[in-house]
Amino acid sequence: MAQTALVTGGSGYFGSLLVRRLRERGDAVRVLDLNDAADRPSDVDFVRGDIRDANAVEHACEDVEVVYHNVAQVPLARDAALFESVNVGGTETLLRGCADAGVRKVVYTSSSAVFGVPLENPVFPDTPPRPAEEYGRAKHAGELLCRAAVSRGLDVSIVRPRTILGHGRLGIFGILFDWIADGADVFVFGSGANVYQFVHANDLAEACALAGKRAGPATYNIGAREFGTMRAALENLCAHAGTGSRVRSLPVGPAALGMRASARLGLTPFGPYHWIMYSKSLWFDTSAAERDLGWRAEYSTDAMFADSYDWFLANRDAPAGPNASHHRSPAKQGALTLLKKIMR
């Protein structure tokens, strides 16, 4: 059944993808964002505004049935004040606006960062969060606000994705893809035997869309069904690329220090979550989403790595634009060369 949906952050990478998925389902869609997307479809309404602005939120929520809340300062911001004002304060403003507007359903996109380094795996929807850095703490605070809103009668579901991959969403893996494309070796911390789960952005968008259709508050952990160790993921990607790149091991402590130092110098796009988690195991039990939503991940880790790498290769030297690869500027290339030396 078609519905009217609001996507906060709908001009961003995942927000735009979710907008497309909702339109394919026949929903009328509105976007709340600071910036308009150049490729926004003409039938998608746009409200320019800050998630922290109650008036903008009120306007955006008018006559909306379902709200998909994706606005967040990402880990790379490394700004505790912004994490607090946007990820926490903005979420509180949105939930209040949804309640006032009579919104039927809210879907909050959270993060696996709320779990930090889990005490055991798999992680279930009711596993107690224990975030290890500022971004994770802010996303957990957002979850607590959602639960408080539920206690006041608002229907809110929380969707927690594992590390996201997809066309244009590469994060630190854009660096690894760059090295592999050049035939350079890539690195794991320690043996690389840590089990690490990912999720393809398309699978996450489907999970969010399904959660928006289901009445009743719930929490869903979203990730691939087929996954393995970090070393296996990169070795299989090297084989797919066929450039001669190999996977090498680095001592965990010095490598993490190298990541932290290069990030502080502004040379690389690493945040605390990256050097905390790159050598750790974390995977979700996704049975709740499969049971309640009828959702099932389409992409395995190997399939999404190959898909993302192939997109990267096709767009590696594209000019700047919505889907361009930005990390190959001369300054950034010099920074990556320096990082290789630090990590070796």
C-alpha cells in the first residue's frame, strides 16, 4: 500500500538510495536536507532545512505517514559537539515533530557502533549496547530517545546496519580498492582472522522500506547472511581484481597508531571506530528482520566487495560530481603514499 514518506538526509548517499527504493514501491516521497541533490526526481518534494530546526521539521512532517530518519554526523566528523547537536539533538527535535504531526511510523537508522567491541558474537537486537567512542555514544543516545518516544505512544523502529558497502559508499575501503587496483599489497591487522560482517546499501534500503510498512516498534540488526574473516574478504577481492595485489599482516598496535596519526594529520579518512574495530570480530544475528519483515540479504560479503570494487574501478577517474571518486586528488594520493610507509 502506497504511503507518503519523509526521508531526512534524503540528498545524501544512502538517503538518495532509499528515496529511489520508496518511489519504486509507489510511495510519495519528500526529502528534508540542507542541500538538494542534483539528480532529485521531479516528483520528490524537497524541504531545505536543518534537522535541529523545529520549524523546518514541522513543515517537513506535515501530512506525512512514515518518516525515515537518516540525518547524522558521520564518524569521520570527529566532532563531539556536532555528534551531540545533530545526532542527538536533531533526533530529539525530529521525534517531537513526528509526534506533533501525527506521523504513523518512524524508522531510525542507527549504527553497529552502538556495540563497540562486543563481548560475544553474534550480536542480537537485545544485546546491551556498549559504545566505545563518541559517534557510537551519540547513536546510542538517539536509540534511547526513540525508546522514550515509544513509551509516549510514537511507533518507532530502529534499524542497525553493519558496515555499509555499495556503489559510491566505500569509506576506508576506497583506499584499499585504490591499492588493489594499482597492484599494491593491502593490510589486515594481526592474522586477519576476525570475523567481520558487512551489508550492501541496497539490502539496507530494502530493510528500512519494509520496516516502514510494519506497525509496532521493533529493533532490527541488518547484515549479510554469508560472510567470513577480514583476511578472506580481502584475499577473495584480490583474486577478483587480478592485479597481483596480496594481503599482508601488520601488528595490531603499531598499525592502529599509524591510522590514528594519519587521521589526526588530516591525511586519511579514518575515525576512531576504524582503528578500534578493524581487527575485531562483530556480526549480527539478522533473524528478527527475516522473520518479522520477510527481509533477506541479497549480497554476500564477496559479492558486495566485488560489486563495490567494480563500481570504483569504473568511476576511479571520473570528474567531480554526485557519483565521482574524490579520494584520488594529488594531495590525497601523496597522503596515501605516506600512509603506506607508516604502516609498513
